[in-house]
Amino acid sequence: MQTVSDSTAFITGGASGIGLGMARAFAAEGAKLALADLNGDDLRKAQHELGATTDVITFTLDVRDRDAMAAAADRTEQELGPVRVLCNNAGVGSGMGGMNLQAMSYQHWDHTLGINLGGVVNGMQTFVPRMIERGGPGHVVNTSSGSGLAVIGGAQFMYCASKFAVTGLSEAIANLLKPHGIGLTLVSPGFVNTRIAETTRGLDPSETATESMDPEYREKLERFEALFEQLGQDPDVVGAMVLNAIHDDQLYCQPDRLMADPIHARCNALLEAMPAETERDRKMTEMIQNARR
């Protein structure tokens, strides 16, 4: 899309962090906004701020609720017009249950995958058929993570699982959207000031209070949160990068170089693990290339 001006953008997790950064960038270019979030106070602040620039409606929405997502889509398109830009941005960290093998549970798995992956699936399933029916121009933005491209240490294993899935989904479906005039951008941020750790604890009722955690894991969590405070990017900077990626129809939006070395190491390890090429390999490659023509 050369511009989002006069378009309607639907943004989950849109009241703070990267979602709000995208909303500000889109509003400055003239887009109308539908912001979905679970934090009512943040939604009110965002509507007050952005309502001075453009038309804004808000939804207190759990992205796991498919009926609520469909209702939000209907109301958005009735009040603001067809959604041309869909941003599946809402997300949580794993919490301590997703960092500690002894504490992990089905509840933690369902919570992390339900929001980080299920929220993207629900957004795509709700809005993309409508976008295809209308035809382009349009654009989908899926927020993954640097942890969806390579693993550092493995402490956030549930988070990594959910974000790797968002990466694979986005890469696979991007080519299917192109013939319909719909682009897709995969955003894979590193450290951004998004308050994700605070949000994670607030949304997961199974989380143990920080004060009563095992001291070793409490220390890990505190060190992790401190990194965001020290090194976190301004979400508005990331929002501007996303807008530029939409303009340029870029599949990948990498806000920083945090994962450059881990990505190199992962790719090299995968390639080194492959056996020597055989005639069967050459035939398979040829068959796949012919099938794509």
C-alpha cells in the first residue's frame, strides 16, 4: 500500500507498546483506527490522544474470543468502513511457568499459545476473508518476535513456540495473499518498551506473585525486565518502521540487529546438518520448481 490515508486499520494490543506506536504512525498519515485491547484505562487514554487526529473506536477485547472478534469487525466496518490494514499485535510473554520446566502446566501452554498464536489466527480468520472478497489494496501485519526467528538459551520456550508459529504462518500465507492485492509484514522486534512482562503477570491468573517466587527464577525475571528498561526501543520508532514496511510491501520488518548472530548460527547449523547432495535431491528440487510454474 502506498499510503494508509483514508483506510481503516484494526490493531489488537493497540492501546500501548508497539500497537500504540503503529496507531500513532497510521493516524499521522490519515488512517482511521479501531483499537482492541484488554486494558480499558489504556484504551481510554489512546482514544483521547488519537481522537484529536482521526476517527477512533475502541474495544475491550480478548483476542481468544472469536465471537467478540467478529462483533468488533462488524462494528468497525459499519462505523469506519472496510478494514484495509489488519495488525495482529496482541501478545504476552510465557510467565514463569513458561521459563521453568518444573512449573509448566497445560494452563500455561494454553494461555501463551492461545493469545500469541490463537490471537493471530483469529484475526486472520475474521478479517482476511473480508479483505479477499473486497480485493486490494490491503495489508496484514503480524507481530512475532526475535524469539520467533532463533532461540537464545531456551528460557522462554513457550514464548518461542508461539512466535515461531506466527513466523511460519506469516511466511506461508504471504504468497497466497499477493494475488488478491494484500501484502503482509512480519514484525520481529527485539527489546522494545512494551511492558510485556507486566502485562503477562496481569493477564495470567495462575501466575505466582513475584514476592513468593523461587528466588532464582525471580532474579531471572527481574534481570529480563531490566533489559527492557535499559535497552528497549521507543515503540513509536517501531511503529514508523512498520508503516514504511507497509509502503514498501516488505515481508520482514526487523527493528534492530539483536538476533543477527543467533540467526546466522541457526542457519549455519541447519545447513551443516544436511547430508551431501544426491541425485534424488536434484530430482526433488526440479519437481518442486516445475510445480511452482
